[in-house]
Amino acid sequence: MALDAVSLQAVLEELRPQLLGLRIDKVQQPARDQVILLLRGNRRLLLNAGANAPRIQLTDLLRDNPAEPPMFCMLLRKHLVGARVADLYQPPLERMVRLELDITDDFGRPGRRTLILEAMGRRSNLILLDEEGRIIDCLRRVDADMSAARQVLPGLYYQMPESTGRTPVLEETEEGFLEKLACADQEHKADAFLLDHYFGLSPMMARELVFSASGETDSRLFSMDEAQRQRLWEAFAGYVTTIKGNHFTPYCLLQNGRPMEIAAVPVRQYGGAVTLERYESFSALMDAFYETRERMERTRQRGAELIRAATTARDRLRRKLAVQEKDYVATQQRQQLRICGDLITANLYRMERGQTRLECENYYDPEGGSVTISLDPLLTPQQNAAKYYKKYTKAKTAERYLTEQMAIARRDLEYLESVLEEIAEAETEQDFLDIRDELRQAGFLRSQGKGKKEMKRQAKPREFRTSSGFRVLVGRNNRQNDKLTLKDADHRDIWLHTQKIHGSHVILCTGGAEVDEDTILEAAKLAAFYSQARESGNVPVDYTPVRFVKKPSGGRPGMVIYSTCHTVYVTPDAALVKQLQIR
């Protein structure tokens, strides 16, 4: 969900005392819609102007930066590095933040820059102003063709978005509220009435106020009696008091254990279907809420081509394998072809050229039954016999060939399934580049032209440390899995992998030391989390010393075999993964 104006106010109240006076040391732009200001004291201020998740927050999540910074990032570096945060301001109930920054120019003269975040859904933007209020540049330029009412272009004076004409919730009185309620179309839903008449309410909070008054979220005005209307005003006034007093608490609404919404006040309208989880800060809440969503969005955007290539190749292999299995079943009937050849040969004395069938005794049948054999009338009896023998030999050869080809197809099919799992778990730009290169080398993607070479960097595996102090490494892709297990790991280390489930190779670095059961369980939970069974429970994980893990001859990247192992059953734990991760 997009951050509403009240939640944005709550976030700013939390951020203001932490940011004022801090110096900007670095500016990064890890994604097209995201800018991160690295502030003195190792604080990372994220400004997201994406349509799906516009927001401002302090973040602990590390994001991969592109090899070449975008032009807007370079412009921000030029103007903002070395600046200090002078103020953090939100126009009343606007989904907008003004970050006032004190700068010193190249000649040592003091000045002011303003960085504005407009967190307005698909119209979100990030705009840099000079001290006169002129636009230096912006993330999204809006010209007259895109909007006749308001242009956002370098050189123009910045203008606030147009007012909606609705009454701000902070300015309403009891008399005015009840009068509007009485004059409204009584067929309308109560929450729609609130949204149509008041500025500063989100749809969820409008439903929550109606629920507080009537016990339902979809009540229509005609169904509300005077007592319910009075309770609606009291709920409305109570919410206004909360806003004015900045009495906010960060809550995450969980449905079936998954984040659904965020809120700055308790939300009761969903009943038992949703649980409320309280966080220490709004920044921590938004990191947890948006982390999975951002990873899925990155996978959708950056991995679309890879998913399409891997899925197309997988589906093609499935069809090919189905045809091969059908042909293989047909080869199992080849003995009947040999028998037909033998029976024709045994009955040559009875046959003449031009016959279409031969009816004879089947001496291969223990009961001595008869059989009818189809013949080609254009061939001699000897040629018909030779034809059946040739089909028999062909089927015998096909069985051996199909057995080999089906094994290769099943191996490639399993490999492509593991690649699709890699794409789903990819977190950084380098992860996608590595997977692309892997598919290219495997022959499932075409090689790029000479002018399209990608910069190659050595990706590092995910790194964790168990509660007992042991280091754990988790592969990011199949080629890294091979390197981690077969080259980097000590033969005394412990190798872990989900049993018969695609996932990452996990190495518990022991250095020959004894490890306790709790350490094994923590490493196994990492293996389960970075696998296709991430959302499952009671996942089987095999573990064995690295010396027992081998690469099969001709195996695709990431495929290994092991001769002995132990198995534990664990449930993936996202909280534990964050706790153990080395940043």
C-alpha cells in the first residue's frame, strides 16, 4: 500500500530528531525510483518515489548499486554531498516531504537546497530545488503534454499540487460533520462519504472509523441511526486528536502470517482474520514490510527475460520428454515385431506376393492360438519378413537412444527448475547478471553481440554466523554452489541441502571443530529458507561432511551426489535469517 498522509506524519515525527544537523556523506541510487542519502553516524535515509511504495525512512537493508550511477544520482551528489539537514517538513496532511538542506558552494558561500518527495502513488516524484524555489532537476519530468495544469521541469518555479477541494480533517467541527452527514446521499456507503468530503483520510482508516461506529465496514448512511452517527463523529474526532497529538504506534497487519498493511494506529476492522504486530519504529516496520515486496518487484522487472527464457526452455523440454516417453513405451512392444518376422519366415512356403495378411498358427503362444499379420502387398514374403526384422532392430536401438535422451532431458529439466528458484531468490543486480551468464553458458540464452558485453564482478555468497559463532555460507546460484562446495569448502566442513527440493548449497564452516545440534539446526533452517520450501513447514534437510559430496559426470551446474548423510526436519524462519546474517 502507498503511505498515507497520517502515516507519513508519524514517520517524520520519528525521523526529525534523528536527522536534524546530520551531514550527507554519500548519495546512492540503487534503483530508478530510489535514492539513499548516507548520513553521518552510519544512517541510511531512503527516499522512494516508486508508484507502489513511495516513502521516506531510515533503512538497514543494503541495496546493490549499479556499476554506473544514473545522471540524477550524479546531480544529487554534486549539490548535496556535504550538506546538512536543516529541517524535515510536511505540509499539513499532504503526502509530501520537504527536506531542507544547508549547503556550502564551491566558493565557500552558504546556501540552501530543498529535496522534495511527493509520495503520491503513480504521480510520485523526487524534486531538487534551489534557494529561490526553482527546479534544478527531478526524477520524473512532467511537460505540458503530460499535464496541462502543472509542469515539473528544470528551470520552472516549483508549484504545490492542486488542492482537492475537500475539507481537511483537522479543520472539521461537530456541527459541520453532522450537517454534511445529513445532507449526503443516504444510499452511499459511510466510508465513501468520508473519503468524498474529507482530506487526509486513507480508505483503510475511513473503513476503520465506520467500523468503530457501526461494527461493520460497509454500512450505508440510511442504515445508521442517530447513535451510530454520533459514534462516527466521536471516532472521527478521536482520530483527529491522535493526529494533532502525534500519538502514533507502528503496526503491521498480518494475514496468515504475511504482511498485508501498515498502520500508525490500531486497526480492528478485520477481526480475527488479521493479527497486529507492533514494531519498535516505523523505519523497522517499513524495512520488514517492503523487503519481500521489493524483492518480488526486482524479480519481476529484472528477471522477466530470464524467467521467460527458463520457462520456455522448461516447457519445451517437458513436451519433448512426453514424446520420448511415448516412443519409449512403443519400443517395449518390439518383441511382437520379431515374432511377426519369424512367423512370416516359417510360412514362406504358403505365401504368395500380393497378400495383405497372413493367418497362421502362433507357435510362440503356449496355448497354440492363431495370429493375423498385416502384409505389404507390394513386397515379396521375404521382404515383408525383412521389414518386420528391421522395425524390431530399429526399436531396439531406439530404446537405448531414448533412455539416454530421457535422462538428459530429466537432468536439464531439474536444472531449469533450480534456475527458476535462483531467479526467485535473486537480490542484487549481480545475482541477475550471474544467472544470465549461467543460462548463456548452458545454451538456454543466446550470446550477446560484441558491443553488449556485461561487466563481470565476482559475486560473494551470502554469509551468516550462527549463535555459537560458526560461519555459514549460502550459494546464490548454481555455479556459485559448485564453487562453494567443490572448491572453496574444507573437506571437514558440513554441507547442507534440502532433500529432493531445489535450493542453495549451504556450507557450515567448522575447520574440523565439533558442532552442536543447535548449530546444525540453525544452518538447516538457512538451507530450508533459501529453497523452494521457504513457505513450508517441517522441511527435510540433509547434511554430511563436504568430503562425501561429489560432482556426477556430465552434471549440470549445482548438481551433486553424496554417499551418506543425516536428515533433520526444520521450519524456515525469516527472523532467524535476519538475525544471523552478516551485513
